[in-house]
Amino acid sequence: MKKSIKYVSIFILLFGSLSSIQAQGIASSLGLYVFPANNQDAATQEADEMACFKWAKEQTGYDPMNPTVYQGAQVDRSADGSAVGGAALGAAGGAAIGAIAGDAGKGAAIGAVVGGVRGRRSKVVGDEMQQQANDQAAAQASKDAANDYNKAFAVCMEGKGYTVK
């Protein structure tokens, strides 16, 4: 008994959400305006919109009711030796400055610390910039998929005698 109630509840939930889209009009939920250029009545337009909704979904692989989630590739933020490389460069520079000042060893030590911090900081900044670029690319892919779907829907509706903008 509980299983049948569960399945009925799921059916009502799914059917209810689809009905709410139909009530407001599929085209308007997509941000499109559809004009019945051949004097189609509301029932015909609703049926045509549903057919085009399904067709566009099949053609593009995108479902506006359950949109694909695109995520930017995660950047490897693990240590990669940039701090060590920065430390080596800093030590060399510090040794040269320390030699002029009279204590090359102290200058090299200070230079190594400063260079290591700079090297690590540089990697962190670079990683963050790369992650932002990856996230922006994912957002653009999501937008492109939705636009492709809208184009397919519009083409279908125009083929059925509607003007779509």
C-alpha cells in the first residue's frame, strides 16, 4: 500500500510541475514570445508547444526542466615546487646583496624566505585565476546549451506556423 501511495505521489508531483509549465506556457517560461500567425487557437498552440518542447529536448540533449549542471574543472592546488624555486632565486639574490653588505649567508637566508613566500603566493594567485577562468567557461557552456535549446524550440514552432521572438 505504501509503495502505491509513493508512486502516485511521484506521478502527481511530476505531472503537477509539467501542468504548471503548460499553464503559464512553455514558450513564456523560456523567455520567448510566440504569435499564432495562422490563427491557431490556444489548445492547438499548447499542443504545438508541448511537441516542440519534446522535439527540442531530443535534438539538443538539454532539458530546461532539469538543466545540465556544468562545473569548471578543478585546479590542482597542491604544492608544486614553486616555493622551492622561489626560495632558490631569492637565496641567490639575497646572497649577492648580502655579499655587498658583508654577510652573504644572512642575505641568502633572508632572500630564500622572501623568495619562497613569493613563489608560493604566485602559485596561489595563478591557481585562483585559472579556477575563475574554468568557472566562467562552465557558465558559458550552460548558457550556450540553454540558447541552443531555445533555438531548436523556436525553429520547431516556426515550422508549425508561429512567429517566435
